[in-house]
Amino acid sequence: VTMELADGRVHCVECVGGDGTSAAELRQVLVECARALPFMRESIPKGYTTVKDACLAHEWGRVAVPMEEAVEVLRGQCEGQTVDVHGALGFWSLLGFMLVHDDWLLPRPTDMIDLVRPLVHHDPLAALDKTLARARPSAAAQDASADWVVPGFAKLGRDEQAGVRRMVERLVHDKVLCEELQAHLRGWKDASKPERDALLGVLVQFGLVVSHDVGGEAGRSGAGGDAREWLCTCRMDSTPGGAPWDKSEWQKFAGATEMVPVVTYTPEYVTSALFPHILASQMSSREYKAEHRRRQTLKGCLLSVQLQATAERHEFFQLALTKGADGATQIVVAASSVGLLRSLCACVERVASWRFPGLSLAVQVHFSGADGACVWRIGADMTLGRILASKDWDRSVRVELLEPRETVSMKTREIFMAAPGIFFSHSWKDRSIQVGPFIRDQIEMRMRELVWYDEQMMSTEDQFQSRMAEGVKNAWVVCVFFSREVLASGNCLREIGMAREQQLNPMANTRIVIFAMEKEVTYAAIDAWPIKSFTFFSDKDKVYRTVHARTVKFVKEHLLGVNIYAEWIKGGASKDPAEDLAKQSQALDRIISNLRKPLDRPADSKPPPEFEIENQGEVWILGTKGDAELPAEALVPPHSAGTTAVAPAKAAPPAATTAATAADETPQSSVGTTAGTSSELPAAAPVEPSATTEVDATDKLGIEVETAPQDPAGATADPLQTPVDKGETQLPREVKAFLEERNLQLSQRDEAALVQLGVGALDDLSFLDEQALEGVGLKKVLAAKLLQAIRLRIAEQAPAVQPTPSPTPWAPPPPKRSGCCTLS
């Protein structure tokens, strides 16, 4: 045992052999260490000592006592004193005079030795044979240690002896303790089942045993398949294997599954308890739920575990205690994903620092670089777990090439970020730069996967193009932060096209998840789009951008079949930020749950289509190769040359619902800020205008435009500089009544401005937004009050239950022609 005191002295005491004097010396070392602690000689309540003395003097007759019973007994022995018995027991439990676990008290911790003895016995099978030999009439006196495992074994029936021997063999070979065996072990047989559970809880707390009910391959005990089992880490052999761990061990378990860089930890000195504690921490980890653990084997000092990431995709990891090429003892960590590797490295370093403070670990990362096998030797000034947890991908490190022998400089990104499993496609000009990092951290934490997320704009376009293409190709999930800015960005359209091609490729199994960043790209809004080019105002660049008709057609044909999550739209789905956060967390739960489900592919023998990216001036186009040409009027943005005019996009009417539903038959909401459904949808049929029905863009997109008036000289007049004719138009009576009811006083010019925006009925107010009102000259305070009143009216009229989706596509009502305008 090695202990370092506050003054820097180190004591090494051998206490295994001898007559007990070495154990006494060890005890003295422990006492000296305890006396050096900073909180020694602090005052405590006098009643605490009374409780301690009473607890140690009382004859309990049991190893474990229910806490309520113990408190009543001790209160009776402390008559005349006001003592916090619970606090006193908790205090002395911290110092080891007794143990408190859940609702149980262990008055004498030394009694646990009798319970641990049969679990750690060096040869339990030989002890059983000694018990049988001693029972023979002609046998000489035998060692009393024969009864340390199963006392009275010789008195059992032959069949019962055979069953107990099988369970003891499992304890020896598989390190598994069956619940049925506890009824025969020394110290356990006399305890009741609740007492046994409490004692097992104490052993679990100390890392001596862990629950083995995780669906492993080990067989169950003979009585029944539902018997509980525990893995006895206290029996694990901490002697490393003779041969170093190599890739063949991985291939035997994970097959052709590729692994990320392999990490080896070399302890400064060998402690037999380190590796069992690491195994106990992993095998009892709550991070890996039982239903997601599919296969688990422990052979000697090699733990192999298979986890289910999705129905088609599995994750693997291995922990091994072995000898390195130089003969030093090593702990090897191998995993199939960097997210999983990060969790394992954090576990190893946490156990080492917590259970064995002062123990230093030399860390090496072995990986395959562009020039061959490489090794990164991490210095004492940094820890790998911290680097992976902080995602410090731009750190420069020195790496050794094994052939030829030379040292080069690399970024940690080149070592660990070779193939992130999740790709984020987003624009730098929308809301995704605020919500993207939070969603990334949540997904990485919950799915143990690294996310390809461009947090810093690439230095060159070529650099971005190559890295983006590689990121989409290697990802099995592509998350699109959807907005009109994305539809006008060539890079974003290229990412979406590649992701859709991989999703349609049966060999890729790529999933697409869409987060709506604005209400104009919710399911209901997109469903109402006509297949025409349209223009919008970019708040980031303060210019107008155009979304091409072919891009609109692609979105309606290929993305309406994917669930669109609207919980992250600015302003949220409610007025309470806490409620919005709860809904976002629920949406992430649904997303992750859906990703774990099998990918439902329709039986289709047609080859998947190919997509192409074009550029026409400042307009980027994403479309399907070989598509029929669209009508000329659909390709021209709805404004004349020299005038970029557009009104805010109108949402679909509340009565509009979608025909596409999720697996749980919940329809997509037609309200822009309502959450999406809980699973990915099958590809929806494109919603195109029929040959007999004219679809008007002004009603679906809220774009009501006409060519700006020309002055005699031929110049285009600025609509905002054109005076409003105060007497030409008036608001309808119902709109005026609504405004008076809400105590909104509008001037005649303000009323004319609303008419200019197309307000010809009360329902037209719902299509207004802040940008449109400010564009026609309304003051900000008045515009804010008007929009608040409109939102309250919409909330009052919103139905409590979404209508059942109709099997036929929604047909828009005839467009309103109450007024047209040109907005700058």
C-alpha cells in the first residue's frame, strides 16, 4: 500500500505475510494520514459521540438493520439528550465507524469481511471438496476454512450439491454471482432477502460487484431465467495477458467494423484494483441502457460490448488489460466512434483520479494517418479526456510517424475528426448560428457521436467544398437548419442534394432531419408554395435574394416527406421560454428515438435520381437531372427588373392540414410554430398545380406585387416616396371595430397604409409582420401593439385539437384582390 502524507513522506508497507506486526504498522500509517487531514480537531456535537458509543455497544444480532428501527433503538439509549441521530449516523458513516446505505444501517462494517470472504476465496471449488472429505467417517481433522464458502455443503442432497457446484463454477470462471447461490454462501444464508439487497448495494457502492442484468451472453442460473446476477469485479484477475492487444482482437468481436484511434494508458505503477474498478464503472454505467446493450462478453482481462445505435447500425467498444511491446502493463481502449471513445477515456481518467489519486497515466493515441501508422504521445500537461470533452480540434500536437521514423505537426482535428457520424448543414445568415451549438452539444452527449459543424468559416471555397463533401459522405445523419437563406445558398443546396442522394441510395442508409429556423419554411408554409420563383429580403446582407422555381420544386418533391421540426423558430411556440425549452428537449428525444428505429424504405425498383447544382448570376438552383422544363412565367421572380419587391410570406390557413403523417399517425401541424411529428415520413407526392386549377402565388406566398410606376423620364419611382392618397381607400368596418376594441388609434394615413398592404378583411391582418408595417411607414411602437393584438386574436381562434388530415390535397381559396402594393 502506498500513501503520500501532507509533508511529502511516502510509506510502503508489506502486510500480506508475517505474524500481524506488518498489519499493525499499516494501521499506524493510516492513522498518521488521518491525523494530517485539515478538518481534524474540529468541534462536533457531544451527542454524536453518545450515538456512536451506543451503536457500537448494542447487540444488533444482524449485519444490516433497517434505518428506522436503528434510530428508534438509539434514541431510547440517549434519553434526556436532544440528538440528531440521523446526522450522527451519517457523520460516523463517513469516518467508517458504521455504514449507512439507503435506508439501512450496517453497525459493524467489519462484519462485511465475512460476506466478502466467499466471493474472493482463492479456490472455492477446492473448499467444497474439503467439506465433502471432512464429512467422511474415516477423515482426519480438516482445516476449518473449508466452511468459508458453503457451510454444510456435505449435508445437501446430491442434486442440490450438483446445482450449487455449477453456480460456484460460474463464480470462479465467469465471476458471476447468482441470486440463488446467496442462499448457500457463508454469511449470506442467514440474512433475509431485503438485507441481502442492502448488503449488495454496499458492495456495488464500493465497486466490488456490479449488476449483471444487462442482456449479456452469460447463461442464467438453473432455477429460472429471471434470476438476478452480479458480476464480482473483486474476483477479476488483474494480471495482464502475455501478448499485446492488436487489431485481430477487434475483428474477432466487431468483424469488419472500423475503429477510430486506439488509446493506451500506461500506469506509473501497477495496482490490482484499477482495471476492475474501470470495468465496474463501465458495466454499471447508466449511460448505456439495458435495452441498447445487445452483446457483452468478458474473457480474462478483455471486455467487449456491442451497443445498438440504430436498427441497422451498431457501436462496439473494447477495454483490455495487456502487456505492451516494452513489457509495461497497459489499459487499451478501442471504440467504433469518437463519441464513444470520448466517454470511455473520460471514465478511465475519472476512475484513476478518484479511486487512485496521485497515480499518473502515460497516454498514447495510435491511428492511421495519410502517411501510415502514427502515434501521439500525450504529455503530462494535458489529458486526452479533457481534449475530447472540450472538442479542442485546432490544437497543434507533435506526432511520430512509425515508418519512416520522423516527427510531424498535426491538428487534433486530423486525428479524431476523420469521419464524424452526423453532419450539420446551415447558413451563416440565419438563426442557426444561435441554436446550432446547443443542438450539437445535446446530440453529441445523447448519441455519443461527433458532429461535423462548421463553426468557423473556411479560408477558401475549395477547402470548404472538399471538406463538406467528405463530411456529408461519411455521415449517417444530416441535420438541415432550414431557412430561405439556405435555399439561396449554393453550398447549402449542394449539401442538401448530396444528402438526398445518399438517403435514396439503399447502400448508404443516410437519415435527414430538418430544423425550421423561420415560420416561412414550416411544413404548412412549404406545402402552400406554388412552383414559382420568389424573392425575399436578407436581414444579414440587407439585400434581396431569389429562390428559383426548380429549387422550390425540389423542396416540395423531396423534403416535404421529411419531418420538419419547428420548435426552434425565433419566438418559440409559446410565450414562456421555459416551456419552449421543454418542448425543444422533447423534440430532441423524439428525433433520437426515431433515429434508432429501422429505416422504412418503400419497395421501389427505380434507380434513384441524380441532382445538379446550377448558378445563374446570383441565383443558385438545385434540381433533378433530366427534369422537364418549367413554364417561363414560373422562372421569373415576381417583380420587374430594377425593383426587388416582396411582402412577407403568408402561412397557410389554419384549416389546411397535410396528407403525410408519421408512424404514430400524428399529422404535421399547419401552425408554423407547432412541433412536428415524431418520426420520419415517407416521401410525399409533390404538390403541383393541376392543369385545370390556376394556383396564384399572391395567396400562397403572401406576395402581392405589381410593377412599380414609371415616371415620364423612364426612371422607376420609389414606392416609399410615393405619397399615400388618404381619401382613396378605407379600412373595412370589421377591421376598424377590431382596432377600436384593442384601443389602437390609427391615423387616416396609417389606415391607408394597411389598405395598401392588402388588408381588405379582418383575416388579412394575420399575414402582416414587423418588416411590412415598418416598410409602409408605421411607427415601431404602433406596429408592435398591432402585431401583439393580431397574435392574441390568432391564439383565441386557434382550435384546441388539430383537424384530421384529409386524404385529398388542400385546395387554396380564391385569391383576395382587395389591394396590391409594391414594397421596397
